[in-house]
Amino acid sequence: MGEKSELFHCDEKMLTYDAAVVLGKIVDGLKQRKLAGTAEGGPVCVDLPLVADVEISFKEKAKSGKSKKKLSIEISWKEGETPGFDG
């Protein structure tokens, strides 16, 4: 079984404008096929493939007159996989 390691993690409360700035940097990195960031252990740079799997979901959970909404964006790929499109 393979070994997992976390290269970068961000979990903080911020203004939605600031979240848009962070997402904009991610978009720029996707366009250049290279993501860069600074983690606790130092700088992290990840080269991206030509083709990746993209999953986007928007969920709402409601109870007792309150609701919580969640936007999830996941981009994944396997190293060495031959690029191709399913759809």
C-alpha cells in the first residue's frame, strides 16, 4: 500500500474577497500547470499534468432553521497516467 503525505494545507477563516484572491492564484497556477505555495516546512511547488479529473459540488445542509452551504473543488490526477478525455 502506498504512503500518503500532505504537501500543503490551508484551513482558515477569511473574507470571501481574500478567498477569491487565493483561488485566483490557484487558477493562474492551473493555467501555467504549476502550483506553488509556502507550507510550514518551506516552499512547495507541484507540476501539473495536461489532463486531470475535476469534481465540483455545492451542498446545503439545513436543520433547525439554519443552513450550512459548502462548495468543494477537487482536482486529481495520477502521475504517469496517459492523458485522455472521457467526455
